[in-house]
Amino acid sequence: RERRDPVSADTLEIIDTSGNEQAYEHWDRNEEIFYNVAEAEWIVKKAKEFLEKKDNSGKYYQPEDITIVTPYNGQIEYIRQVIDSDFELSLMPDVQARLKKNIITSRQVQGRENRIVLVSFVRSRPGARPQENYHQRYTGLNELPIVADPALLLVSLTRAVEKMAIIGNRETLDQISSDIYGKVFNFIRNRSDEKSVDTPAALPSGDFPDAVLSLAIDQSV
């Protein structure tokens, strides 16, 4: 397995949107899809930032170096729309097209790695109810939300070779499945200052993604 860079503020960025009304999710009852406008816009902004950066060899990152991961197909389509409507990217249609090729679901990313991985968890809603009650009453669907799957969460968090950026609502995700996300966010909170949507949180030094794996997510939960 390729050696990872030490985890630092430049290696792993985590944005918590809790309390930000502009970052709430959207549910399309007709299509039965979830998407999150604010998270999609942030993901595209972050991708553009990486395209303007150079790696350790002095070469600029390319669209193929970036994989965008999200649990929901609706978010994939919305991120593609944001890329299409971005003025700066519209001036570079080749870059625009190449960037859209690497937007995939948490299931599709299994077995894949990339230099940079951006993760959008999508789910963000005020007054979230615990576990399935929240999901079922809100959507009318019987199954648990896909973001409650610990195996898929672990896959999403371990696909990056060099850098990773994550955005999600800690309060909502913790309500959906505290067993999973409680461990993730407690790990972050216990090792860094409390961060919000405006301030990225960094994990302590360590081999990447070994520090992420040490979140101690139990796949048998």
C-alpha cells in the first residue's frame, strides 16, 4: 500500500455545517432523491482550489486526481449541475468534463483510490429525530438512510492517497446514527478545537489514512 503523507491541516479538512440554515438538505419527493446545494457548491469550490495547487513534485493537480464521493445519486447530479454552471470552469470545457467523470457514490468508490477525495454527506436538517424515525417520518421511506451504513462510511473515508476534504452536518448525522458518526466527530472534537463551517479542523500527525482508520468504526455496529 502506498505510503501516505502525514495528516495535517493541508491534508485533511473537515467542515461541520451544524446550525447553518443555508446548508440544509433538499428532498425531492417526486424523484425520491436527496441533494444539498451548499455542500455541492463547497465541494466544487474545493475542487477548483486543488486544481490551482501543485503537488510535492511541483506539478499542478489534474481533474483526474480528484474523486468526489457522496452517498446519494441526487447529489451527484446536483454537483454536476454546479460544475456546468460555474463561470470559471465554463471557460475550460475540457477540465469541466474531466472533473465530472469522477463523481461517484459511496458504493461505487469501493476498491478505488485517488490522490484527492472530497466527501459530501448531504444529510442536514433541523430537528432531526433519532435513527430511522427521522428518516422515515421525513421521507416516508422504510429503509434506513444509506449514510447509516458503517461499511460505506469507512470506505468513503479511506480512499484518499494524499488529501481529503469532508463536509457534513454533525448534529444531523449523529442523530441518524450516533454509533457511527458519534465516533467520527468525537474523534475529531477530542483532538482539535471545536470547528464550524467557516473553520477547517485538522487531525494530528500520523500516516494517512491510518489516522482516519483509527476512528475505530466497528463495522459490526
